[in-house]
Amino acid sequence: MRNQALKVPRRRFLKTVAAVAGSAVLAPTIIPSSALGRNGAVPPSERIVVGGIGIGNRGTYDLGCFLQQPDVQFVAVADIKEKRRVEVKKMVDAHHGNQDCAMIRDFRELLDRNDVDAVLIATGPNWHATAAMTAAAAGKDMYCEKPVTKNIDQSLILAETMRRTGRVFQAGTQRRNLPHFAFACELARTGKLGKLSKVYAHPAGMQAMMSGWLVPETEPDKNIVDWDMYLGPAAWRPFNSQLLDGFNFEKGGGLVGGGVLEWGSHCVDLCQWAVGDCPPPVQYDAPKYGQLVARYANGTELIFRETGWIPLGSCPVRFEGETGWVEAGDSGKIVLSSPELLAGREVAEIGGYPATFHVRDFLDCVKTRSQPKGNADAACNAHIACHAANIALHLGRQVNYDNQTHSFVNDEPANRLRSEALREPWRM
């Protein structure tokens, strides 16, 4: 999918060449069928040109999902690790049958390319929001892995940035595009369970973790590992190889996501969808007996709990209403309080939480300029709920959140954890 400045010349070129090929007598021109979209190939003018930023383990899986799509042309990888740049290039070139995938250390050089329409952002969470907002400023659409933000303020800024720039943003909450999870959320959202009373999310660990400095080691050459770029907006610290593949960096002197933010950005996202993608809860209780209870303005409870689940696989959610309930997990199965809730429908059972459908949703929206399932507003509200719950965990007490002022009510310690200072030059 090209911007208009690129699209018209290419299409005009193809038409001109086709006309010359049809009229030439002495020197006929042979046009590859793939260039004209024949034999099932997608013509170049309709392809979406994609680049990757920070393609590690999860990113490599996502990249595979992108490469499965016939209208994707992957052209460049930006990564702070030389080893990863080489591995991704090898994978992409083998798929496309050429040697064209560019290797870039600084992702800003990738964003400067006029031929790139969209980017896959699969860095560590420390970089997600900053890279996404930088990409938006460069006019790129983006598929961004989760957790997509480090704090509440960043969640709000990210959503506002996407609204202001009109970019297509898809958070990597791929369960929104799996049929059994979508059906469970539909039952809750449309009143099929009666008035919704409780929604349950699995946090994969009720803890608010902190990271710190480790023993300094010799910093590698930046062409092998660019440590300064790896830190990015996080506070500086000396190089240590154990931190190089770490999950996150602390929020100033505060806390990182922990299990609440990691699985929560999936499970709470589904709960948010079930309640109608409304603003996040306004009250978060202190954790008790292995669970944390939050309440929406209408009284519906969002319950983070580790145990008590029907064995339906990882990332389980449960929705309870006055007349029925439904529970689902990554096995692809759902359990209902009554078979009548199916209403004769057959729900596809797809286990293993594949991202292929989510990637396809994103690419379709890049072409139509519509909102994907995991759009920035939905991600913002789900992440605020996770961050607020994490703050209640960290403080060990109840906090109350005001969705109008986007702050905690009369609570300076909690409000100090809404944001963090970003290292220069990465302020957004």
C-alpha cells in the first residue's frame, strides 16, 4: 500500500510498459506476470511494504505471520544486535528469493525510507510506545507488540498521537481476532449473559517487580550491540549481558510491569472488550487472597486472580452476568453455563493463540484506513487498568482513579507512579 505520491507513477509505469509491449514490433518487451498481478501474485502497486524494528524471539514469530500474507513485501530490519539483523535478513531473503532486505542499526533510518508503509515493532516493552510514536510522526502505520506502554501517561499520549496523526495502530493483543474469545466477549457485551456483574482476568503473577543495576561488564562495539540505543528512553546503567535480554527497565525509581502487565495486557484487554471498551475501572482494592478486585463506574467488577480457573489453557478469562457465564482460554475451547447460549452457532476452535488473523486485520485496515481490533484507544484503556492495578499492588492498598482527570484521587504517591522521566533525546 503506497502513499499517493508513489502509487501513481508506478501504476502509470506499468500501464505504459504494457502498452509498449503490445505495440512494439521490432523489440517486444517481456513483462513478468507477477508485475501485472497474474497467476495469483499481488501487483507491486497493491503490496504493503513493511520494515521491522527489534525482531527477536516474538518478533520472528510475528514476522513469519507477516510473510505468510501475499500482499506483504518486507524490505528492512532495524535492530541494535548485529546477530539478529543477520538472522532476519537471511529469513526474509529466503522467503522473497532475493538479497534485498536491508540491515539497519538505528530504527530512525528505517523510518526515513519513503518506500516503507508500515512497521512491525517487537522490541522490549521499554521501547514500544516511543518507537510507535516516532513511527507515527514519520507517517508509518504499525503493528506493535505488547505491553505497549510503560505507564498511564504514556498510554494516554500514545492514544492521542494515533488519533492526531491518523495512523493505523494494532497492539499485539491477537486474541481479539480469535473466534472463541470474540464469541465469549460478544455474549458479555450484548447482554446474552444478563447484566454483567464480574469479569475475570489471569495476571500470571500478582507482583510488581523492580529492576536495577548489575555488575558492569565491558560494553561491546556498537555495531555488534548498540547498548545506548538498547537503553533508549530508560535511565542509563552500565552494560551487563543479563540485562540485554531483560523484560523491561524500571520507571525511574519505581516499578515495572510484572505479571499483571504481561498477561494482563491480553486478559484485561479481553475483559475491557467484554464490558464494551469503556473507560477503565475507577477503584482498585489492595490484593487479598491471591486476587485483586477493581470496579468500573457502573459497579461491574474486574477481578485479577491466579487460581480457580477451568483448565482451558493459558490466558483464561471468565465473564459472569445475572443469567449466565462463559469461560475461555488458549486451548480454543469455551465453557458455557448453558448450551442455549450458543443459539445454534458453531464457534471455530483454534488453539495456540496464533497471530495470523490479527496481522491480517491490521493489513486490511492499512488498506481501508479503518480501525483494527487492537487499536490505540482500546490498548490505552486496557493498559491503564493494568498499570493502576500494578500501582495498587506496589503500594499494597486501595487506589481510586478518575477517568476525567486521568489521575488518582487525592493520592500523591500513586500519582507519582503515573509517569516517568525519559532519557534524552527520547521525550515525546
